[in-house]
Amino acid sequence: MALGFGHKSAEAPNDITPESTQEKGTNFTDDKAYGDFAGNVDSAENGGRGGKRSRRMNRIDRPNGQSIAGQGGLSNDSDTDASVSIGKQLELEAGNAIKYRTCSWQKTAALLFSEYICLAIMSFPYSYSVLGLVPGLILTVVVAGLVLYTSLIVWEFCLRHPEVKDVCDIGQMLFWNQKWAWYFTAIMFLLNNTFIQGFHCLVGAKYLNTMTNGGLCTIGFSAIMAVISFVCSLPRTFCALARIATFSAFFTFVSVLLATIFAGIEPHPKGYPAMGEVVVLIVPAAGTTFVAGMNAFMNISYTFIGQITIPSFIAEMKEPKDFPKALWAVTIAEVILFSLVGAIIYAYTGTNYNTAPAFGSLGNELYLKVSFSFMIPTLIFLGVLYASVSARFLFFRFFGGTKHMTSHTVVGWAGWAGILAVTWVCAFIIAEVIPFFADLLSLMSSLFDSFFGFIFWGVAYLRMRRADYGAGFVTSRGAKSITGAVFNVILILIGLLFLTAGTYASVQSIIDGYNSASFGGPFSCASNGL
């Protein structure tokens, strides 16, 4: 993943001099300006893995807001890089009762593992059944590589702009500090997170219905999940949530491992032999529709795409330069686990007996309930993680620069709990009102992940390279510059593919669902268990 992350020479390009960047507050060669990272940042060309060369990194613009540790709300024209550096933030937080920059890279890795090692793994066998085993495995590796690359771009952007608190700050900076860009990003950000929370209310109800054989109205089970999730969301910092995240990721791993073993040792999948012998496809079946293939591909992509949370995580790291350690750890684990679980379960359940999630393919009810039960921590925690990210975003806007952010005040805790309560009530209502919720979630993902997964980061790369090398950045370093620019334009085009073809496939799936009368009604008590 070395495309476009080249080493910058000490000599500045002709149209960007040290003097001009210093005037704009963007010269990161000054220790005081850059804080802990001056002259010691591993270049992303080396993947952040101990590269010995360092290079100067310029801002794309002046700070558009103060950091988490800032005490005065929004910044003004007098703000400099020194006022938002990591060192300054740690200094400002030193005497606070609530400190935010406290996460080690190991704790950040735990948060990433809990975000990515989740129930969605159990839909990979379905994707492979539609795409064919070989194309499915190839796409798994390709998508993982693209997300790794774009995540490194996010990391580099956050190093250049230490005051960034979340992806909404980045959205505004990318589009020339226009306020409409902040609002546009904020709306997508909150909707995306709230729908994911709603999805976990619904899946939690599915689990409880499965365990109790429909022992309570599904609405009641969804409400129970929302209340439990609200309580688990109360910790204010990611450092505190990291402990729960470790627990969640571990039990998810046990869950999918058990499901994979059970699929292999039971004589036949659920429903056998009603649809004949198990059929495993190496390539897609003849007649596979574009909508089916696109939905299967998007399902793989959505599982990997999670860059929306990365700026929030980095904003609470003690040493943001260590983020690639966490990123590489989770990416390697993802590729191995997703590929093995998807391929092995598909091999034993085939195209004709496959369900999503794959727990439903297990013919032995005990096997199904035991393996599915180990998934309950992540059914709760992943919704909790996105709720915390949203609440954090809103809380910092409402209470930024006040004592309620940094001290244990009644107003602060009441505000935090109130924001969380509103997000969970909205999530519960959304999950119950919309009868085609799963398809709507796919639609939202198509609309939002196109930006948060690809478009934003292709634009970020181009703007950062222009800040470093001037208007001629596309050719300033020869083939390396050209390759990097072309590759990131392709990333933007991939995002547009998600936005157009992905949205079309999601909408068509909703239409097909209505035509086949496969959707239930809003606020239904009918069991949705496996």
C-alpha cells in the first residue's frame, strides 16, 4: 500500500515556501507547532511501521475549530498550529477530572476489533454463495486493502490537523472550510450511526426470539435491547469503552469459531435434503442478476468500511502516530477470519441451504443457540460504540469549552445521558416503524459509505499532496505522483459507484420485497427469530 505516500525532500516546492506556510500557520517543521510529532512522523509510504525517514507535512488550511482539550469553543483567525498540537492538548488536560486523550494503540485496536469483528461476518457465506467462492475471496482481500489504504489517509490527515474531533470536522476542512460541508457531513454521520443502533435493536430482538422461541412480543425485546444498550453507553471516554470492546471482540470470535466448527461436524445443514445435495459454486451461477451480485459485493464492502469512526478514535489517542499498529492488527485479523469463516461455512451449507446470518443454516438447534449466544456482547456493544460516537459529537458541540466537558458535574452527566437516551429512542422507533429495515440500512450505507469509505479520502489525499507539493503535485515526483493521483481518483470513482449502483441495487431490493410481500408491518409482535 505504498501508492502516493512518498518521501518529501527538504526543499519546498517553488510555490510553497516555508515563509508562506508559516504565515498561514501550516508549517509542521516547527517542534512547537507540530507538538509530539515534529520531525518524527513515519511516512505513510512505510505504512506507519517504523519507517526511518520523516517528511514535512503541511496543513490544507488553518484550524477551523479547537481540539477536545480547547477551552474557548470555536477557533478564530489568531489560532495557530501550536494551540491545537497534541502536546498542548495533553498539557491542557493534565488537571482535568475527565481526560480524553488517554487511549493507547492497544485500546484503540480493541475498539477497532469490536467494530469490525461483528455479526456481519456471518453474512459472508451468503455473499460467497452469490458471487462464487473464488470471486468472493478475491473481493474480500481487495476491499480490505482499499479500506486499509484509505484508513492510512485518514490517519495522515489527523496527524496534520490534531484539532480534528470527528469526521464532521474533516468534511468541513476538505471542502474549503465551508459550513454547509460540516452540516452535510453531520447529517450523514448522525443518520448512519442511529440506523446502525436501530439495526442492533432489531438483531438483539432476533436473538431473544431465537432463544425463547418467540416468548415475548418482538417490540418488547427491541425495547429491552435499547435499554440495555443505553446503560452500556454511559461511559464518557473511549478508554473506558475499550475494556468492554475487548470482551465483545473475544466473544464474537468464539461465536463465529463455534458456528464454523458446528457447520463442519453436523451431518447436514438445516432443511436438507429438501433442495437436493449441497451445491458449492466456484464462480457465480449462470443467470445471477446484477442486483443480487451488487448486493452481495456491497455486503462484503459494508463489513470492512468503518472509517467514519477513525477520526473520533484518533482524537482520543495519547500517541496518534501509533494508530497504524492497531489498524494493521485488525486488518490482518479481518482478512483471515472473514475468509475462513465465509469459505468453510459456505462449503458445508452451499448455495441452496445458506442463510444470512449463517447461524440459521445450522440444523442442530442446540448448535445454533450455543454459537449465537456468544454473539450477544457484540449485538449490544457495536450499537453502544456508534451511540457513543454520536453522543460524543453532540456533547462536544453543546458543552465545548465548559467545565461540564472536563469535570464530573450533574449538568454534564445529565446532558450526556440525555443525548444518549434520545439517540436510543430514535433508534428503537426507526427499527420498529420501517418494515424493510434491513434493506433501508443497505440504502443508507450506499448513500453514506460512498462518502465515508472512499470519496472523502480520495479528496483528502489530493488536497494533502497539493499542500505539500503545490499546484503541480500530480507530476512533481514523477511516476509516484502520477500513480498516487490516478489511484485516488479511482477511489473517488469507486465511491461514486457505491453511490449510484449501490443505491440502485438497494432500492430495487426494497421494490422486490414489496412485490413478493416479504415485509412485515411496523411495530409488529411477530417473531423474527432464526
